[in-house]
Amino acid sequence: MARMVTNRRVVVSTTAAWCFGFLIFFPILWMILTSFKTELDAFATPPSFLFFHWTTENYATVQERSDYFHHAINSIIIAGGSTLIAMLIAVPAAWSMAFAPTKRTKDILLWMLSTKMMPPVGVLVPIYLIYRDFGLLDSRAGLVFILCLGNLPIVIWMLFTYFKEIPKDILEAARMDGATVGRELIYVLAPMAVPGLASTMLLNFILAWNEAFWTLNLSTLQAAPLTVFIASYSSPEGLFWAKLSAASTLAIAPILVLGWFSQRQLVRGLTFGAVK
Amino acid sequence: MGRISLQGVRKSFGPVDIIKGADLDIEDGSFVVFVGPSGCGKTTLLRLIAGLEDVTGGKILIDGQNVVDVPPAKRGLSMVFQSYALYPHMSVRGNIAFGLKMAGLPREEIDRKVDAAAATLNLTAYLDRKPRELSGGQRQRVAIGRAIVREPKAFLFDEPLSNLDAALRVQMRLEVTRLQKQLATTAIYVTHDQVEAMTMADKIVVLNAGNIEQYGSPLELYERPANIFVAGFIGSPKMNFVAGDAARPYGAATIGVRPEHLRIDGEGQGWSGTVTVAEHLGSDTFLYVDAGKIGTLTVRYVGELDLKAGDPVSLSPDPSRVHCFADDGTSIGTWRSERLS
């Protein structure tokens, strides 16, 4: 009897989980399906789910009209560069706050987080003017810099939480064993924090990849990443749903593949320390 | 060599004084146990010696050299932590070798020393395993291996056995003592367990509220406690204390009698009371006796005793074993020694 109840429970909860997962994934699925429709099918009411004329012409048009690879390379450089610099700054910052805290550490952490509460549009004009004067508009370096600054508080917070989970005894043992602070970081802390470091890097990369506000406002062509590439399909002449979907699918494809392969690492990192 | 001297060592965290001026001489090769209740400062004192905390005042001398400004690794000490503090991503070999690697020793020498340490601790078969694949006792051995491989001037142990189950604790206690005698290296061992202290130590330091209450051999502390605190802390079950009228004939404010020094007399003699709980262990019998105004007394009787809760009983202390204490709690000797001297 107990076994039957347990089995039924497993079936119900599994079904519910799949339904919920499908619900979350549906917009992405719909976007992918739309990218294989003609513009007419994309507008059809009622919409057809699977039974439409499948075509890949949208992808060909999109690649023809705007250079996908140019934007993709920009996205990789901007997301990768900003992640790398953010990590270089955040690792020592989080280390010192986790293992050598002062009276003000908590305040600093809160202050850093509070900067994320301000809507970016509030500083758009001053940032735009500074970028114009320093010649950073439509430059990869400018976008790397602004995205790095924007994500730094989250990166430091995440690393701080991971580092806090590492028992202090282990670092003290390393110190007794003669490790300097640098060696302690390289040989003891970093290998132990790998899941945390990896998930932080991945999350920061995804955030930077998808960031649209600054990339749309500070770049036009030369440094324009995939977000600008997608936005170019929403034009005054009208929306081209199928082509927009094809562009969006192409834009998210790399990050989707990356996320798929690193999902185990990501989940492990995000739940790091939650259970002993 | 591993002679350690503390001279007026003080430690404060903000306005709170944790160690209030410790003076201590630890001889080379001796096994010294710091014992005391939770929060007495024993771990802090050990961490001060290790260099993991900075002293607020005073000197710490290792072989005559003041090391208060010397970083932990340069003091020539090794430490075994309560949580083992093994590096989880390294194998047993990696854990034991880490200190030698940091010291820049050649690879062959590191391998030779690690193999020797592993052989001493029966860890040879586990050298390629990760700490998570080991049992509690094996992890503890790895932690000890990491300490001995560096051939330090002294070992520092911070409650290393408290995470082990009772049976394993007794076994490891023996192993640690045997190893220390074999290596003849100075050891400082922190514990709150006075049985561990009594069985392992050459000398015990009893700490209370940041002060060293007494420093001496286990039997010295048992037979001649310096004050009520030490008398109550050393010995299991705890010493019985009697104050007031019953103490007056002994010329003391308070007298102390250990449970094993209370005799069970015929009814009507000595301190009479009623047994509230009787614990029969086979080898010993423990009685908890409600003796009215005198209070509750604990009695340890070697062997089996046919008494149960509710039985009347009469107790009298072994006159040669009555500890006398003054008003301020300091010892004024045992009753007999005072009478005889």
C-alpha cells in the first residue's frame, strides 16, 4: 500500500515537473518553430504548431542581410572579456572579504549590491557623454568595461558566498604548512572553489551575452554584439517575426549549447554549500 | 629540540580579555595537555603558540627565540585540527606532502618522507585515496601524518579526537600517546575531556576564564589540587564539596571528598542520607545520595553493592583524603597532612 502511494506520488510529481519545465521552455520552443515558418505562417491565426510549411530561408536571409559571425565574435569577445576581468578583480576582493573581514565588510557588500538597484537608464546620459569624449562609443573595449562594472557586484557576491562555505581551518592548515597567501589561493582555495568559480563565470558570461541596454545604446556596428543583431529586425518598416526568430535562435544558440554542456557544473555551483 | 616558554602572554579580542597573562614552561619532549571548560581560552592559547592569532602582549619563546612576530610556518610547529582540515581535492599523498612541497624539498625526498610517515600510521594502502573516501579514524591519521612528516619542534593538537566515536577515541588516544613517545617530540594537546588529559599527559595545564589555574602532573593535580576549581574539574565523577558546619571540624570553609574516598558505614554513623539513584556498572557502583543539609553526594564503590534507590545509607570520608579549602577557594592541603605537619 505504502509502495503504491509512493509510486503514485513519484508519477504525479514527475509529470508536474515535466509540465512546468515545458511551460518555461515554451517561449524558446515557439521562437525556434517560428524561425522555420514563412512570414505568412508566422502571422497566421490560429497559429499552427507543427503543421506548417517548414523552411530554412529565414536563416539564409538573415546571414545574407547582416553578418551573423561578425556579431557573434563581438559577443564572444565582449562577454568573455568582461567575465575574465570581472573574475580577476572579484576573486581577490571576495577572498579578502570572506577570510579577512573588517568592521565595514558587510556595509561594502550591501553598498555594492545597492548599485544594482539603480535603473541603468538613470546614468545613460552621463555614461554616453563620457564614452563619446573618450572615444569609447561603438568599441569593444568600452562594452567590456561597462559590462564588467555592471556585473562585478553580483560576481563578488557569488564568490563571497562560495568562499564563506570553505572551512577556515583548511586555509589555516595551509598556512601552518608554509603556504603564502598566493599559494594558498592557487593550491588550496581555487581547486576547492572550482564549482563556485565555474558557475560564477558561466552566469556572468550569460548575463553579459544577453545584456541589451548598454550594448544597444553604446554600439552601432563595429562593436555590435548579437543583441544589436536581433534588434535590427525590429524596424520601422514592420516586424518580421520569422526573421526575428531566426536571428534570435542564432543568437541564443551558442549560449544554449554552453549551458547544456555545463548544466551539471552550474547546478552544483548554484547549490554549493546548501547541503553538507 | 622543542622547548616552549610563555612569558606573560595576553590576548584580547576588543575589550574582552581571553588570556590574562599566561606563564608556562614546557620541557622538550613532554606531552602537555591544556584542559578546561568551554570558553576558558585553551584553544586561543594554542592558536597563539601556533601563530594563527597575534598576541596582545607577552613573549612566546621556542627554543629560546621569541616568535611573536614570526609567521606560523616559520615557527617549526605542526598542528592537527579538530575538523582534520584535510585538503579535500588532494589525495592522501598530496595532503601529507603539501607542507614539504611548500618548503621546496626535492621530489625524491618528499616521496621518501611521505612513505615513511604513511608506514608509521598504517596509511600506505590509502595513499591514492581522497579524504572523502576514508573513515573518521583514517582521516585523523592523515592529519597526524601531515603533522609528523615535517619533523616539527612540537605538535599542536586542537581537540583532535572529539569528532570520533567513543571506541575509536580510546584507540586513537593510545596511538597518539604511543607515537609521541616514539618520536619524542614536544606535544601540546587541547581537550575539554579530563579523562583524555589524565591518561595522555605528562603534565596538565588547567585553564579557567583565561587564567592558568594549575600546572602539574596528572597525579599531582588529582592529589593536590591548587583550588576548588581544579579539584572539581579533575577526577570523574566530580569531587563532592561540603561547606558550612560539616566543614568546620576540619578547620576549612569548604571540604572536598572524591567519590572514591567516601566510605559506606553502618547506619547511624557519619553523614546519613538516602540513595536517589544507584548505577550498577559491574566493576563499579555509583550512588547518588541525598544527604539532607549537606547536599547530594556522589559515591564510587569498587565492585557490586546491593543498594537501590530509597535505601538509607551512611557515609564517612576517608580522613586522609579530605581536601580543605579556604574562603577564597584556594587549597590549604588535605586534612591529614595538615594535622601531621
